[in-house]
Amino acid sequence: MRLWLRGSERRPDPAPMRTDDRKAVLLGTAAWLVVLLCLLLFGGFLVDAGQRWWLVTCAIGVGLGVLGLVYTQRRR
């Protein structure tokens, strides 16, 4: 097994595969949203326990997901 090939020995690079990244971003955003809604039901318990950062983390996840959707839509 050789670690280096000459340029004449290399095969050409394959063409890039077309993917729909919006589905993956949408699925992740939906997951963050579901968790956020579930945590909002128990918001009082989280605040009492000093775990308000869980809500903030989920809200930021939803926000970044929306930005990701905008980015993937524009890139398309």
C-alpha cells in the first residue's frame, strides 16, 4: 500500500453529489422546538432549580436552525 500517488496514476475526482440539506436542518430545528415546548411546560421547576439555561439553549438552537434554513435556501 502506497501513501502517495503520482498525478498520472490518480483517478479523476468524482462529481459532487447533490443533497437536500434543508431536510436535515429542518429536522434538527423541529427537535429543538419540541424540547423547548416540553421544557416550557415545566418552566417553573427549572427556574426553581436554577436550570433556566436549558430554556435558553433550546431557544438558541431554534434560532440557529432558522438561520440554517435561510442559509440553505439561499445557497440552493
